[in-house]
Amino acid sequence: MDITEKKRDFLRAVGFEKCHQAQEREEQKYLVLQDFVPLYQDFENFYKRNLYTRVRDNWNRPICSLPGPVFDIMERVSDDYNWTFRLTGRTIENVINMGSYNYLGFAENNVDFLKTVAEETRQYGVGVCSTRQELGNLSIHEKLERLVAEFLGVESAMAFGMGFATNSMNIPALVGKGCLILSDELNHTSLILGARLSGATIRVFKHNNMQSLEKMLKEAICSGQPRTHRAWKKILIMVEGIYSMEGSLVRLPEILVLKKKYKAYLYLDEAHSIGAVGPTGRGVTEHFGVDPNEVDVLMGTFTKSFGAAGGYIAGKKELVDYLRSHSHSAVYATAMSPPVVEQIIRAIKCIMGVDGTTEGQRRVRQLAENTRYLRSRLKEMGFIIYGNQDSPVVPLLLYLPGKVGAFSRAMLKRKIGVVVVGFPATPITEARARFCVSAAHTREMLDKVLQSLDELGDYIKVKFSRHRSSYRPELYDETDFELDS
């Protein structure tokens, strides 16, 4: 493939093949004389030009309905080999949604929720048009933060309008020059960006590898800072609850042991785990039976299990008070939209059961059952899947980049919407499909997905597992906890 595509690059360069992408001007091509950095200089751009373009119809598909367990997709076609697209005016209806992070099914038109959201919108409006430190601090914001702290079982919490910025804009307020960040190699881009913006020294340990982490902790304490060998001001360990591309759970109890042993701080990103794991949906701390107060910084988002937008930082009151005046996201960002805040409040109350129903716990249990069912059946069929058995993020390995487009297109023809992932988000030979299980998925929906996967797995040859599990229905319906009556 490399040889063929390099030939095509040459044909584009000499003008024999039409190129639709941005190109360098003539004066920029003489790099030695002009000191311009090449516009395209690495393998990622080579991949984008020659492989991604062929399959880019599998991303950015326009949705024209509520993105619940099923949705409608606007049909589009390309007349120039995926360089541009045009809409046909037709709609692909009732596509099963296996890609959205709608873990507890709160992306829905719930009449009771919409009624209270409408009431808050009438009272506060849609936008605040100010920061929290100026005239944007509404009573509903403080109500949300008290509720989040109560839900998590910690002293205090602070909400932010954007999940990505919750990481990238708060980490620089916690650490800086003279501090050390120990980051899991599979951490999300928002964590990586926040670490880079902080100015702290960053070292990366192997994914969920406690030996690698402890080795770095020992070296950090023994050697200190580079050149001066002074002790680090702070050592911050950054991990995720559920890793969004692997489906693996953090080894939290072991990390807490190391944190205490070496006097480090722990930053836990629960974007995908809060609401999605634990007997009552309180995340990986509850899943492992750990006191949440042992984690120095608890971070999470409202964009997934709560069907809204934004994120939070929670922990000690001193931590939250410090961030209120030092976080870029707190000082400069516009306050959260009141209707969004109300949606989050209603979702959390539903999960906690303070709304007088057991609907929230039913959803938590249903998500656990759906997750176990899908994972068990996929293993039985011979697919290789990654992650913990309780993780609703289910990566199915396709391995070869050429299978990515064929898999996604074939699934859409069967009215199943999936997310496929390839290089550079994953290594070039670890392309995959990523399913996100929802409590809103019915058994009939999952069975249709599984039937389609079974057929397609044989057709495009992606059943790579040599070990197929025996059929054990009891694994599909049981969970580790019972719904309170």
C-alpha cells in the first residue's frame, strides 16, 4: 500500500492526478531558502491523504433526529471519491445507535424532564452571557454543585460548561513548573493538553501497569528534578476511570496504595465511568468499594451518562475554593446554560432515587445487564474485544485499516450506526469498532446488532479469536447487585 500511495503522491506533485487538499505555494517549497516548515511531512498526513480520504464517508454523518437508542441519518453521497459530499434529500430512518455515550438513556424526550427544563428556561433564559465571577453565578448553578458533591460523597464540587475544558483548563491551575505529572499512556487528549499547558514535567507510564508506575515514582523521589535534583513540588498521577478507546477500568485500589506510599496526588477522570459503573452508578470508586475522599481530584463530565453538557471537579472544599479563583475555565468561561443545568439535576436526582422512583436504579441495572450480554455474546461468536466485563465501552478489533470502511458501511446498510476508529487514534494495525452500550437498548435491538455482527464477521473475516466461550445464558442476565424494591 505504501509503495502504491507514494506513487500517487508523486503523480499529484507533477500534476497528473488532481489533488483537492490544501497545497503549498511555490515559494514555500524551497524550504532551505525560505525556512518554511513543510505542510505535509509525517506519516499521519500520508495516511490522511491516501487512506482516510477513501473511508471518510464513515465519519461526520449528519444526524436529523434525537440521538437516542435509535436515530435518523441524512443520506449523503460523493461524486469525487470522498473529497466532498452532497445530501440526497433522503433519510435513513430508525438506525440503531451503537456509537453515542448515552449510557443511562437520558438522551430522550422525557415529558417530566422537559417540563422542568422549560420552567427553568422561562425563569433564567437560555444563556447567561457572563462568567461565574461576574454576573453569571445563578442559584441553579450552586444547587447543581451541592447535588454533585452529595452524589459523589465528597465535600464540594464545581461545574463547568465544557467537559474537555474541565481537564485542559483546570490541570494548569493544579500543577506547574517544578511539578511532575505521571500520566497513563492511554489518557484522553484533554488530559494530555492540560498537562502540556501546565508547564510541569510529564512522564508516561504503561497502561494500567503498576510496576511501570511504581518505578517512575521511585525514580522521581530518588532523583528529583532534572539538573538541580531538588525534590518535586508535587507529583500528580493522572488516570481515567474507563479508558474510552480500550474499555478498560483503572486499577484504582493499587494506584491508591502507591499514591499513599509515595506521597503523590491522584487525578481521576471519570468521564466515561460516572453513572455507568458501580451498583448505584457512582463510578469506579463505588465499583471498587473505595472511599471517594481518598482521591484528591475527582473529575467527570455530564455529556455521557447524564445526557447533557459540561463537566465537574470535586473533592475537598479547599481544592474547589482554590479552583474558583485560579482555574481559567472558572474565571474566563461563560457560565453553564440554565436548561442544561436543570437536565443534569433531574438526571442525578433520578439516579439517586430522590425523585421518588426507582427508575434511575433500573437504568443502572439495565446498563449492567446489557453490557454483560453484549460482551458475552461477542466473545462466544469469536470476536476479539477489549476491556473490562463491566465496561459499557466495547471495542471490537478489526486490526486491518482496510476493514474499517467495509465494516461501517455494511453495518449502516443493516440500519446499525457504529463508530469505527483507526490511525492515528489507534496504532495502524489496531483499527477497531467501538460500541457504546446504553440502558435504553432493548434486548431486541442488541439481538439484531449481534445477528448482523455474526453475519458480517464471517463475511469480512474479523472473527479472529481462537477461543470461543461456551453458551452460558446465566452470564447474560446476572449482575453483581440487586435492584432495591
